[in-house]
Amino acid sequence: MSTSPTPRRPFLLAAAIAVGPLAGAVWHLVENVGLPRIDAAVYLAQVAANRDTYALSTVLYMIFVACFIPIGLAVMRVLHGRAPLAGTISGLLFALAGALGLVVSGMRPVVLGLAPEGGVAAEAIAAYQRYQASPWFDWVMLPMLASVVIGLVVLAAAILRTGVLPRWSAVLLVVGFILSSGEFPLAVTIVGGLVQLAGFIPLAGRLVAIAEPEAEPAALV
């Protein structure tokens, strides 16, 4: 007896597309220390005063950046038929940003070790200052940011040119990224994350919609 073809839709991949921006918005809400590039003494003092929330925000940040990898895979798949080159470029850049983001997140547990509850030692401040001044800091941070920005611009341009997704989603993705950059007040940052989430929802929906059913092998009774 043969069975009918069963659609295998990438629901987990689609879920990751939504979870990433949502985790990013919650991360900004939980994170109550400054950006890593601020004065080392100030940054470590803020971490020492908020160790529990910093640990939680580290987990959220790891989820946020890791989800750029499935987002990249989804972009390549959704744009394959209408804009294959743009989809490949954008998808690979998103995946690269996710991988670099995971590398960056690996420094956060080290920061916790440099900022104990009892206070920050001068040696810890000097160690973090050396990290900030090292080429490693820029060689990871800047390529990560550049990968996201270029990948997003290429994706938005492909959406506007081909209409493979609703064109308003391109606007939401770009506006949401700018607002959620961390350069604005917290309320604006949170709204930006939610706007970007809304921009990614059509990508997740389209990914599920285009999934081809795969025929299962016939079984004999």
C-alpha cells in the first residue's frame, strides 16, 4: 500500500526567524549595562552591579545572534527563484553575522569573571581595556555589523525589486534595524526590535508556503 506525499514544512526554521528578533527585543529590555565600547571601568562596574541580569541577557543575546544563521538559510531559499544572487549574498552575510555574533557572545562570560560582586579590580579594568584596544575587538565587531548591514540592504533591495515578499516588509526591516541599533532610548530600541520582527514575519510565512511536499517511498503490505 502506498502513502500519499507528506509535506515537510520547515516550521522550526520559520520559528527561528521570529524568535531571533523577539529575543533581541527582550535582550535590550533586560540588558541594563552600556555598550561594550564604553569606558572599561564604567562598563565592568555596571556588570558587577547587575550580574544576574547580565547573565540572562547573555543567553538572550546568544539566541538573538544565533538566529541570524537560520534567517540566512531562509533568505537563500525564499529568494532562490526570483533573485538567486541577491539571496545567496544576503543569506551568507546573515549567516556570517550570526557566527561572528556567537564569537562575540563568548566574551560575555569572561566579562562576568572580570566583574565580581565585591568590586572590580584595577587589573580587571586593565585587561578589558587591552581587549577593547586589540585588533580582535574590531576584527569581530566591525565585520559582524557590516555583514548585517550589507545583508539587510541586499535583502531589502531584492524585495523591492522582485516583490518576492510584500514590499512593506523591506521598509520595516530597515527601519526596525536602525531603531533597534542601541543608539536610541530604550523605548525606541524595543519598538525597533518589534518593527523588525514584523518585517521578518512574511519571510517565515513565505518559507513555509514554498516548501515542496516530498513523496514517501511506497510500502508493501
